[in-house]
Amino acid sequence: MRIIGVTGKPNVGKSTFFSASTLIPVKIANYPFTTIEPNVGVGYVRAREVALDFKVAPQPNNSYSRGGYRFAPLQLVDLPGLVPGAHIGRGLGNQFLTAVSNADALIHIVDASGGTDSEGRTVRPGTHDVLSDVDFLEVEYEMWLLDVVKRNWEKVLRKASTSKMPLSEGISSTLTNLAGTRGEVEEALVQADVPDEPELWKDDDLARFSKSLRQKTMQILIVANKADVPEAEDNIRKLKEAGQSVVPASAEAELVFRKADKSGLIEYVPGSQDFVVKKPELLKEEQRKALELLREKVLQRWSSTGVQQALDEAAFSLLHMVAVFPVQDPRKLTDGKGRVLPDVYLMDPGSTSRDLANTIHSQIGAGFLYAVDVKTLNRLSEDYKLNNGDVITIISTSR
């Protein structure tokens, strides 16, 4: 399962975003370093409910279905807060950056109100430069990555000289947890415009390469949290004018709506533009007023809380994943237990029907014969590239 890291400086709402996404209670407080160890949970991203195409009622197993969407699981990690200078050990330093390196993409939470300084301390809203918060995360990670590259460069040179190994292979095999695929390393080498002979590289070459490698292997989505604070609107505009792709959000509103929905007080589907009060007689007056205020300041202003949109964009726009629905019986749309369209898998871009078979079970992959496109009933080869919304049956000797 792919990992999405929720990151940012302290006191910007990271843990609130994580809790709203997973409904896992975590420590939320108004001071730096509330999160010391990463919190791990399962969040869900929205894919169109394919059961609508077949006019059947789905029976979800590894997911859930609401509001015309299938919500597919992925792993979320609430990372410790980052402060400037982390790459030289400030704050939680290397502990944070090592945790970041394990994520496939990052959701970078920034305080859109400008109400926290670079260390995460509370200041008057509108007084802190939000643009500086966006830049420093990339710089900190790139500086840390540069240090890792420098410390391992002699190993890379030995592989290139003694084993006659291509430079891209030497880097990817040495920095196995950081360098991504060999193809990504090759793209980073071209983008960095470094010398062909690695022994001629200088510090500037290593720095350019580390920056390019980060851009290829670590995608980042900016989430402008606390969008309900008046000062946030101007800062969100500044972020967009600076060329940032930004999702305005209120993690606090999402958490309120999700909890009220779970308790049965309201009907709220994550990502929706509104909610419906189900049991008005059970709402206290202060609860009703709070819900109406959040409806006005968040849903009516920004069309959503932004939390679900951020998860969706991280999975489908940053990681380019595809949601695929496997079934065992292509005509009944059922699995081996007779459940209708029970599962959905988030597959990497370029994944094939054989990759799907291996994801379902290694034995099914080993016995792969062919696949069937359930929508057309056409036979598919093992190298068929999966598309978003595919419904696939795997024919295998193991079944």
C-alpha cells in the first residue's frame, strides 16, 4: 500500500488533518512537537462507484461506498513537525527527515492564516509569511538528501569504476530507499545537467542532482489549512499567484463533520459541499450554531473542507494511481464468496493485469493465464495496462 505523509511545521493542524482523515484520535495541542513519533492510519480516497454502471448494489469489503463514490484505502502517516535547520539536527531533525523519506508523496500542511511563525509558535494572524513555509520544507529535505548522497558517493564511484555499472544504476542500488527507480535517477541526472564522469562532480553538481532527485521522487501537495480564518483568503491568493497548486482546507471543520456523521447527528459524505441534519432534536443549541457557522465559513466559501480533495489529489494527481475493481465472476460481478464488486485496489501507473493478479494473491499471479475486461468481456493479455475504473477478472490456474 502506498504511503502518504502528512507533514509541515508544528502547530499548523497536521494532527487534526490526520485525525479527520482517519478518525483515529491523536494528541492535538496548541504547541510545537505535539507529534513526537509518527502516527499511522488508513485514509480513503474517492473513486467513482462502478456499480452505478451496472445498476447493481455493491457489497464493499476492503472499502466503502457512499454518495456515488467508492472510498479506497491508503496508508497515511502523521509525521513529526519540521522546523528550519532540521537537516542539521534542529527540532526532531533527522528523525523527521528519515520518516519523510519513507513516504511516496507528501501532503504539506501550511497555516493559511499566517498565525504561526517558522518555529510553530502562535503569532497574530496575517503576520507570518506563508510563502516561506512552502519553501523551507523542500530546502530542508533537499539539504538532508544532499548529505546522504555525499556520505554514499564513494560507494557509487566504486561501483561505477570497478563494476562498470552505469551511474544511474550505481546510485539507485546504493540509495535503495531514497533514489526511486533507475529511470527516475536517469531523469534527475539529465535535469541536473551534471558531468558524465561522476569522479568530476563538485559540490554544486551534487547539490543540483539532489534537488532534481527530490523533485522526481518526492511529490508534494500544499494544503492551506485554517482557510476559515479571515486572513487566510489573501494568503491563499498569494500562494496561487506564486504558482503553487493549493487546496484550501479546514481540517477542524472536517473533523467536526466526520464525528457528527459517525454519531448519526448529520449525514455527511467526505468531500461533499454540504451536510444534512438527521436528528435536529438531539442537537444542542451550541452544536447547531457551530455546524451552521462552519457551513457558512467553510462549505459555502470553499465548496468543501478540502481534506478529502487533498487525499484524492495526492493519490490521483501526484502519484497517478488508478482504481481497479477485481471480480471472480465477470457476469455476476462477484468474488468467491458471492459478494458484488467487493474490492477496489489502488494500483501504480503503468500497472498491468498480471500486476493486479499478484496484488490479489501471489499464487494467482503465478498461475496467471489471462484477464477479462468485465465491461466488454474482451480477453486481455498479461501486459494490458490498467485504467482508472477498470473492472477485471483474472483467469488463473490457481482458481
